[in-house]
Amino acid sequence: MNSENARPAPDKALTDMADYVNDFEITSAEAFRMARFCLMDALGCAFDALSYPDCTKLLGPILPGTVYPNGSRVPATQLELDPVTAAFDTSVMIRWLDFNDGFTAAQGGHPSDNIGGILAAADYVSRQRIAERKSSPPMRDVLVAMIKAYEIQGMISLGNDLAGIGFDTCTGVRIASTAVVAKLLGGTREEIVNAISNAWVDGGQLTIFRQGNNTGWRKSWAGGDMTSRAVWLALMALKGEMGYPSALTMKRYGFQDAVFKGQPIVFKRPYGSYVIENVKFKFVAAGMHSQSAAECAFRLHPLVKDRIDEIDAITITTQKEMKRVMDKTGPLSNPADRDHCAQYIVAVGMLHGDIQASDYEDDFAADPRIDRLREKMTVVEEPRYSRDFADPDKLSSANAIEVRFRDGTSTPKIEVEYPLGHARRRAEFLPALEAKFRKHLAHRYPPERQASILELFADQERLEKTSVDEFMTRLML
């Protein structure tokens, strides 16, 4: 019998991922602790985003007026939606201000983009169980799903530079979210494999919306797009939809040939909890590659604030990722364009010693001093910074800035290799992370509710045992 068309066994990358999601036990207390902080920070970013009409106009049911009784809830709103749309809305809020956590390796990424899909799926399951008079799952399940989604997305980023060939980092969000959501929804191993294969079949999402003169708001809803797509793919798999076993390796048509130019997808480390334990938090609402550049600018502020008109030249020394994504000259057309411009961020930091999310809006950007400073900036790559950026033992995100004045004098060269949110500065950044969350809470909730939410996040054991239903109820307006 001719067996050329016999269906192959699933690709090892598919089964490894499914086995990790289905069977691997997370035992690291540090991973759970960091998952708590990541959830706290992501929700804080979501709360803050609700102050921006460009974000809120995207939220709600696809068709106005559609009601979903016992639907998945969107934090800090009154919305109850189907789980696919709820995943989109929550992740859009988390990502909108470019303030949520990141992970940098061969390419960058924002693992917290997965949280919208995870929360929407967990709340959907919870409300279905309650309708059947069963117990709501505990938040520990959400934290486990987060740890594993962070790990999968990070492992894809660690060994594979999709952005280098024009595809977006959110491609990894779709794959990671699909895997963990299929498990949360109760999928079998086979169903998880099928769901993951369909996520790879979707191919790569173009990264044009983060690049140069095409930068725009889609960079703030691309993660929501991918994690909501993941929920849909997982639900399809649980209906019995088939998978595609050689989605990565099929000659000509598989992901590796069709998208990755014939190169194999590389996984440099076994799955565990490495990524969430090495995630980077942001303390400036800006592209993550510029976080240390912003710190340099803040330190320069007292040295230059009274001599702005005397500045002759500014040199920004950086890694190749920031230079590729955030080195921009000429007009900046919208807030998303500005928060992905290293020169804009450095100029504002030097002028004010701080940067707020609102500083990218048109009114603030009209200050002529910002563009005058941008015109004096040169961005150059330091090869050591680029090597350390991708080194798994360092994962630095280094920048340095030096200012030269017209009289020939210069400031010291200010260098920051590891930005405040880096794992190497954990003792320093945890108090700042709580302060950031408190500030964002205050934008959405009355004092008693703020205190209640803070108390819950302060207690690891209590948070893990809290039911998903109670947690989501506590966050609703």
C-alpha cells in the first residue's frame, strides 16, 4: 500500500508544549511570587488605560447592545462578554500604555499580553461551574497558567528572532495563550496538541505597526488580538476540531519553511519557570528597550535642566534592538509613535526628570523643546550591549547617554545596563512596583475597595486560594 499520504505523528515541538502544559508541576515558590506581581502590575496598567478614550472606544461587545448573561468579566468595568471578546478587551487595557512587563532575548515580547485570555477563560469556566452548582476554580490555576504562558512565549523569543524577518512578537502570545487556555478549558492532551497546531498554522503576524512611520495603535491591541484568537482556537479544539500534526515541519507549507525561511524553530532551554522569574517590569510607559535610556535621562536632568539651550549634541549608546525599533527622526504622528521613539523619551526625561503616559499626547508633544533636542541626538550601537541583551545569563537592556555643550564641556557618560524592573534589581523595584499599583488602583476604585484589593495581593497564600469568581467580582465596578 502506498503510505506517502499517511498522517504523520505530531511535531515534537507540539507535543513537548502540550506535555508541559498538561503535566508539568510548577514547584518554584519564586515563580508563584512573581506571577502574583505580574498579575498585580498588569491589572494596574489596565486600570490606568481606562482613562484614555482611544482605548475605551475599542471595548465592549462586537455588536453594541449585545448582552451575555454570566459572561466573562472585564476588570474595572461593568462589561460581561463572550470569552473571546473579554480576552481582547482585558489584554488591550493591559497593553495600551506600553507599561506592562516584558521579556527580552533574541527578540522582545510582553508575556502579560497572555493574561487577558487566561482571565477570560478562567472566569468563563468558573461561571459555567457555578451555574452547574459546582465550585469555582482557585486563582492558583490562573497563576499556573500565567507561569506556563510566560514560559512558552519566552522560550519562543529566546531562540528565534521572528521580528528580524518582519513578524511580530505577539505571534508567540497566540501560541502560548492557545496552549494554556486549552488546558484551562478542560482540554485533553490531544485537544491541546490540536489547538497549538492551529495556532502555528496561523503563521506570523506582521510587525509593521511597531516600525518607523507606520507605528500606530495596533501595537497596543495586537496582544489582545492574539490572546483572543487563542481562546477561539482552544474552544474550537474542544468542539472536536482537528489539528495539523506537521504544522511546523511540513516541507514548503509548514511554519519553518513558509514563515521562518527554512530555519528550524529553536528551543534553547527545557520548559520550567525561567521566564517569569526573569521578567522585566516597566516603570516608564514606553518601549521596553528604552527603559534604561529613560533612567539615564532622569539622572541627567539636574545636570542639564538649566542649560537646555546650550546643548550641542547628545549621544545615545544602545543595543541593536532599540536602534532597530526606536531610533526615529522626523515627525511623530501619534502617541503610539512617540512612546516608540527613543529620542522623544530621552528628550522628555531630560527636560522634566520624569515621563508619564499622558506625555505622549498631542498637547504635551507640542512643546518645541522636545523636537529641538531630538534633532541633536545620535543613536549608536554598542556590540557588547547587543550581546548581553540576548545572553540568557544577563538579559540586560543597556543604554548610555552623554551630553556635549557648545562651550566644549560634557556631562559624564551615564550608563544603565539593567533597568529598574530587571530581575537583578528586584529588591529595589518591588517597593516601586507596589507604589505603581497603588497609584493605578486610585484611578478606578474608592478607598475601601483599594484597601481590599491591596490586602489580597499582599498575601500569596490567600490570593492562590481565592476563587476566580470572588477575584473577578472584587474587581468589577
